[in-house]
Amino acid sequence: MLRVKGKNDGVTTDPFQLEVREALRATGLPQHLTATGPSPVRLGGEMLGVEEGTPVEVVADVSNLGESLLVDATVYARATGQCSRCLADLDEPFSVHVSDVFGTTSDFITRDGVSGAEAGDDDDDFEPLMVDDDMVDITQLVLDEAGLTLPFSPVCGDYGRECAGDTPAPDGVSGGDDAAPDPRWAGLAELAGDLTDDGEGAGAEGAGETRDRRNDA
């Protein structure tokens, strides 16, 4: 069972649910928390992410701001997946930092000077972060930040490795100086060549006529 450790030692089964009772009852020095346990959700994209159930560690400081708590947390885990180019397995250390303020009362100022109580039902997208039963839930914060941090199309080069030698080059990247021209441009290149030849021929013919007129004069 996961133990979230602080001066007032509490117990929870979710590392993203932090017990903040000590911080609620004291101001001044922040409450330091550490937690380890299985991730309750999958973090990241399809090609690379922290799978649900992967062991994670959360290190957090919680500070009492009066009508709110500032939660500053870093999540450590291992991200697994595949290179989007050569499909080699990836298994890399991953960390993500989140920081946000959780209200302790309905009068908590959360956005643009509007309190959670005043927001009401007029703004469906407005969901202020609140302390609930001496707990704060950082799950959505971690989900959002992991989605922004982990690459959508990871490649070996992102982690200091090289793809296998027989891996095709990415679209638009030439594999050598003598690479064959793209057949889609062949027709345009041929047309450009014809126009150049016609222009050179017309120029030579015009120059010849000019010389003839000078000689006749």
C-alpha cells in the first residue's frame, strides 16, 4: 500500500492524491510530501508514455497561502514505447513538474478576479482546483503536462541513439547527394527545359538577323 509521508503521516492508494492536512493547519514553512505507487492513469501519447500501473514517485511541497494552498510537485517515472521511425523499443526516465494553487474556500480567487462561488454555472469550462477533505488531486495537472512534455512522434535521436542502418530516411530528407529526382517533379523539369531551349534558339536567331541587317547597311 502506498504511504504518503509527511509529519502527519497519512495513507492513500493513489500517488496523485496528496493529503495536505498539515499545510492546512499551519502557515510558514511548506509541508514536504513524498509518495510512491502505481500510476492511476496512462500519461503521454500513443507512441511513448507512462503506462497505467507503472511505479511513479511524487515529490511535493505544499504551502499555505491563507485561502489557498500552493502545490509544487515533480513526478518521476519511466516512459516506454517505440521509435516512430525504426520501431525500436524505448524505455527512458521521465519527469514532469506541476505547480498550481488549490482553493480552501468558495471565496478563493481563481481566475480573472472571479471567485469559485461567483463563477457558478455560467462558465462550463471553469473548474477551480479545490482542496477536498484535506486532499488535493494533481491527476489532471500531471496528465496535461505529460501530454505537452512527451514527444508525439518519438525517435531514437531524441535520446542520443541512432536508428537501425536499414531504416528509411524521413519524408523530404535525401539519403545521399546522388538521390534520384522526385518523379512528381519530372514533368515540370521537362517543361522548364523546353522553355529554356526555345528561348536560347529564339535569341540566337534574333542575333543572326541583326548582324545581317548591319552587313547590308
